Amino acid sequence: MRQLIYISVTLLLASAKGQRAIKSILTVPNGARWGDWGEAEMCPTNYYAAGFSLKVEGPIGDGDDTALNGIRLFCINKGASAPNPDFAVVKSDTGSWGTWTDPKWCKAGRLMSFQLFVEPPQGNGDDTAANNIMFLCSGGDEVVGSGLAWGSWGGWSKCCTGTGICGIQTKVERPQGSGDDTALNDVRFLCCD
């Protein structure tokens, strides 16, 4: 089992852009099952995520809802405070639908842990998978995204080992044509010193 975990982490890190030393990888067990993992994207060296925004498709009504389609991290220099005009934006794969929400920032510190709001499989109904996200900041505040409300919150991820979240990797289902689309299904965050 340890060998499998080592191989998985090695493959994840080998595909990360902006090679940085990874201290830990944050996951949650309630991510949905559809889609493929995109390439991990990293904040620049000495930058850490202190804010985020979501790409969200609002309710369609009788159409095919996808809800959460993407997550962007807003990275600031280690010594800076948020919000800060000197930031870098990173994102992994995103779905095809929706618009980006305004950024949400930690009141103090950096993003350290997260919860994912996920709708369980609907059988013959319309699946949306991930709907929203919430982060815990190193200053103690919780920041909730502007996603949708289908589903429920899962448990918190572990807290970052190191200074804070410095990278993201998303699992996104590609457009299904006339089938049921879900877009973003799951996410992993990478933590650096």
C-alpha cells in the first residue's frame, strides 16, 4: 500500500507545473466519481493561496445543470496580507459552463484546509457533482464560496503541513454531448513550505 501511495504522489508531483517542494496533499473523501484528473498548477515560488473564486453555472431549470465548473486560487507573497494587488492566479482543468465569481479572501493568513459540497449520484436524475467549497484560513476564519446548494458538506480535509496551499489539481468530466454533464467532480490541494 505504501508503494502505491508513493507512486501516486510521485506521478502527481511529476505532472505539476512550477516545480516546488510539496509538503502534503489535501483531499476529501466525498468527491464525485466522474471525469479525469487535470494537470496540477502551482503558485509561483514563495507565493501561497490566500483567496479563491469559482466558475459556477446557475440553475438551468429543466435543462442539464453542472453547478461548480472550476476553482481559481489567488496566490500572494508569503509576507503579504490579503487582499493584495500583487497576486498570481492559478487553476487546473475547468468545465465548459458558467462564469467566474468575485474573489473571496482570507481575513488573515493563507488557505490551509477545505470542505467540498457535493451532490450524490441522482440515478436517472440530473447529476451536478461538486457544487461549492469552503476553506479554513491560517488566521482561523472560514471562507465559503459562491457556489450552489445541491448536496451536502463533507468533512474537512487535513490541515496543510507547511506554510499553506500552493497548488491545485481538479477532476473534471468533459462535455457528454446529449448525456448528463457534471463538470467539476473533485479537487486536491498541494501544500508547500
